[in-house]
Amino acid sequence: MNSELRIPMPHANTVYLNGQFLSKEKAFISPEDRGFYFADGVYEVVKYYKGRPFRFAEHMVRLQNSLTGVRIGFNRIDELYGICDRLVAENSLLSSYAGVYIQITRGVAPRTHSFPTDDIAPTLYIRAFIMPPFLTEMRSGIRVICREDIRWHRCNIKSIALLPNTLIFQEAVEAGAFECLLIRDGVFTEATHSNVMMVMNGTVHTHPDSTNILPGITKAEVLEMCSGLQINVVEKPVKADEISNLEECFITGTGSEVMPVIQIDDRIVGKGVPGPITRLLQKAFFKITYEKLAKEKITMNNEKI
């Protein structure tokens, strides 16, 4: 079962739009918004573990980097924490695993390819939604496919221009796969909405941060864990023709967390089950995450991965 089919539809009703908390039925954005015309905007998704956000500050740093990269002037980053917390509370998600989607576009202006000459206010839209973990897939592993990376050359910007990702991911959906790994110039870059990590000779390999990939918040957490667990890491792209050498493979992301990959296209990875390094990192991720987020015990509904 792929991730697109398993992600539940948001049931939350209250959203935030340009300074107002209102029901989503009353939230309207102008057709003159440059996000509608040009996908001229950026976004972030933050996961909340029972009311506690995961690495919120790091998400805001990445959001600011994206805003700077596309030259959108937005000086309200410091307000977003309070807005997101309130949305989680008002939508009765404090006891759930939830996500908060933040989108900022350049704003409303007449359609011209150049930036507006007038000083316009960016459009800020935020919503909260249910985002439970993929427990079954994390236990058993997933199948992915590979495709050529057809995206632009500024993938370090979390742009709302996701049509290439959408087209590629749809191929994964139609193939019954969970994700699609991307290949550029003969090496793996990332996946359509995840980072990729591969194990060879007991060492974790991953593409270094660059304009070809989005710097992953979960990936950064996993790299820190590898250091603490004395797992060797090489930040170097893996060649597409090295699949046969893989002992393990896993993807990381806000939604996928630490997700084992057991099959790439028609090739079985390792022994066809989640490997020991992936398992160790999975357990460490949730243990460390919960310890960081709260002093009290927070469990995954008493379910073991």
C-alpha cells in the first residue's frame, strides 16, 4: 500500500489565513495570488507528537532559507509557533499525531513574470491535520521505484512548485509503490518527498546537502543519532548501478520518519526485510524524539515498531 493512499484526509476545520483564524469553508485566496499564477511561494510541514512539535526551530530556519532563496520578504517567522500551536489545539489534535502545513506566497498582484513593483503583503496560510505514523510499513518495509530526477536545480528551496514531484509520485502510486527514488547524473539524489539513506559495508551513505536535494529535518536528526550510536556515515551520492551492493535502504522525512525500503523496482534489498541498522535507528528515533519533546512518557498507542 503506498503512502498517498494511506495518508488520511484532514478533518480539522479551523485554518489561519492572513491574520485570521476561521473555518476552512470561509478561507478564500484571490485568483490574482502569485501562488496561483506562478507557484510563487514556499512551504513547510511540521509534525506534532501529541501536542509537541518536532524540531520546530529547525523547520523555521529552513522556511526562512526558502523565503530568502525566492526573495519573498516575510518578517513574521517568530509568530508562527504560536499560530501553529493554537491550530493544533483548536482542531482538537493535542492528543493526536498531527501535521501543520505552512504556506507563504509572494502575495496578490497583477500577473507579470517580473516581481511586483508595488510593496505587497505575502499570503500566509496554515492548516493542521491528522498525521499518524505508518506503523505497518515501518515494521515490514516498503517497495519503491526509481525514476529520473526531472526537477529544477534549486531543490534546496521547499517550493510549492511540486508538479514534477507529483507526476513522478503518481507513477509510484500506479505501480503500487510507497515512494519513488530520484536519479540525476547517475546517482541517487532523494525521493519525491523524502531523503534517501543507503547502507553498504555497515556504513550509511546519503547525498550531501546541496541544491540537488532538500536538507531534511528528520535526516539531520538521523545523522546525529548515527554519530551517537557510532554508526559510520558517508555523505556521498550512491550510484544508481550500486543497488546490488546495498545491505539496507531507508527513507527519512516528516511523514515517513525512518522507513525501511526492502525492494527497489524489481530488486530485493539485502535479505528483503528491514535491516539491523535501520531497526536500530528507528527505535532510537522514537526514543530520542519523545525524550526531547516531553518529560512525561509518550507512547505510540502502546504499539511496538
